[in-house]
Amino acid sequence: MFIKTENEIISLMPTARWNRPQQLYGYLEEEERVALEPLLGTQLYIHLCNECDRLRGEYTDITATTIDPTGKARKDARVNYAHVTDRLDDISEGNLLPDDDSSSASDEREVGRQDMQTVQLLHICQQIEFYKMLSHKAGLLTVSFNEGGGMNIVSADGYDPADSKQMDRVVKDAYMSAGRAVDSLLLFLEADAKSDRFFTDLWSHADAFYLHRDLLFQTARVLNEYLDIKGERMTYVSLVRDIRFCQNTYIKPRIGAKLLKAIIDYANGTENSETDSSSSSSSASTEAVAFANGTADELLSLLRTALGFYVDSRRTSLTPTKERLLTRDSMTDAQQAMAMACQFVEDHLDDFGDDYLSDSPIYKAAKEREAKKLADEQNAEQARQRQCREAREQQNKKLFTAFPMTHRTPPQNIK
């Protein structure tokens, strides 16, 4: 569980008062399973659960400031993040003062960067888990279900009950906070994949992994250039299946599997050269060398434009009337962009080469037209030669008729 203590709840909602956090465990566990595990993937989720238990044992609580970047660990954590009443008691008794320099060296130790990164990641997970739980269970948290007494409203001394408008505002704020936390989680893991790579190997098994090397839109940033998703990573995650469907249904049959793979490899090489210096980019960069004169960049842009319109035609976030109009316009634009891409391939067959075009319908059609043109030229040449031969024969007949003695065999003497 990513949230277990009262301090962890208070760090997420300062006005909360839960003396028994275990009362929320059922709701929190549900959100972990439904909201968090699909984003993290099972392997990274299990790893973080184990790390959470280990770090909580070392630092008391998991909050945004659990680990002091200067290197102080358990002592400062107990002082800074303890319950207010406990902290006042400790200070009044002269124990665990923040400025107490009499503590032994064993109370301090350097904190590794991986631990610091893990705590930051865990706190983002806590935000997603808690705010999603609050947005989904706010109604249940305000009602008590008692044996023999039915359903009652929960109240507490010193607090006025929230009205329906305030409750709606809490649910809305919690929902928005959860959405921002989800985007922060994906951004955090994406940044880690491009630098430290503490979590990349585990996260790469998740559906929400930021880099899809088999797609023309490998990342949310690339998709946002061709389709307005407000830069939201979760929107990209939700569209990955549509992107893959449109790519395999509309793009691959038109240009061929080999050329599409070569262009995707080229895109991966370009993306890696900008954002990722890992050794895994070498194979993609090797493929990119095969293209010259900017043909791959031009075709990549045309294919992404077409794919963006195809994906847009499958979005259903508008009213039915506007949706039908948008679908029609997006599909028309997609078909036009796809036709431009196919024409570009046809105009640059020599630049791409036979190796990438052997299974392309464009290549086959071009070869068929070339063969037909050659056959037509041969037929035309044969017809011309036949006409010339017939013309010579006609000319010979005319000459024989005009000068008969010239062409007759001299008579022989008959005895």
C-alpha cells in the first residue's frame, strides 16, 4: 500500500483528520489496482510496493519531503513530519530538536539519488491514489451505515457539514488533481527513461510506457505536433490502440510493410538522436542511413499527417452532429494526405530502393506501368517496322509494274 499513515494522508489533504487510516485501506487498494497498476505495469508496481515498505521503515512516512536532499534522514524525518502534537511534546522535552547538533553521526547518512527518485515517484503515486479515491468515494465517506440504524450522515465536533455545492466542488477538485498527478507520473517516468533509467526496464512492460517504437507516433510529444491532445500523456495512452489500428489498416496496405518499418526505424533513430543516447538506438540509426536527400523526413511528415487525421476521425468526444461532420472532414483530409504520401513514394522510387519497396503496392503498380509502357513501345516499334516493310513491298510492286522489261528474265534460245 502506498498510503498507510495519518501523516501521509495529511500531506495530501491538510484538512483531513484520520486517526485510523486503515479505514480507508479498502478504497485505496481498489484505486491502486484500477488506476495505478495499469499505468505502472505489474512489475514496476510490485517493485514500488516493496520499496515503499523499505523506505517507510527508514524514514517513518512517505511524503513530498521525506528525504532531505542535504543527506539527513531518519532524525530529520521524525522531527519535520511527525504529528504536530508529538512534535511539540518532543520539543518541550528537549528531544529531537531540528537544530540539535549533539546527535551522533549515525543519525545522518548520505541518501542515494535512487532513493530520492523513488520517494518522489511514490508521492506522485499517492496523489493519484488518494485523489481518485476521493473523487470516486466522496459520497460513501460522508455516510455511515449502521446495523439497525440504516444510513446516517457522518459529522464531527468543531466542523460544519458541507453542503451539496461544496461536495461537488471537492469531487471536481479531486478529479482534476488526480488527472494532473497522472500526467506528472508519466512525465516523471519519461524523464527517468531519458536519464537515470532507474525504473525504465520495469516500466517498459506497461501499456502506458511512453515510447512505442512500432508506431509512427512514438511519444505524446510527437503526436501533439499533428493532433491536439493538449500535451496530455494520458490522452496519448488512450489513443495508442487507435493509432496502431489506423497505422495497420490505412497506412501499411498502401505503402507496404517493409517501407513502413523502414520509416518507423528512421523515426526512432531521429527521436533517439534528440532525446536518448542509449545503445538501443544504434540499430535504428543504422536503418536511417539508407535514406538520402531528405526523402525520409518528407515521407515521415506526410504519413504522420495522414495518420493523425485517421486517428482524429475515430475520436468521439463531441456531440453527435458535430462528431459526424468532424469524422467526415478528418477522413477526407486523411485520404488526401495519404494520396500525397503515395504520390511522393512513386516520385522517389529510386531514393527508397527496391529492398524497401519490393512488397509495396505503389512499387508494383509503378513496375506494371513501366512494363506496360515498355511493351507498348515495343509494340509500337514492331508496328512501325511492319509499316516500313509493307511500304517497301508496295514500292517494289510499283517499280515492277512501271518497268516490266527491267525485271524480266532474258529469253533463252530454244533449239
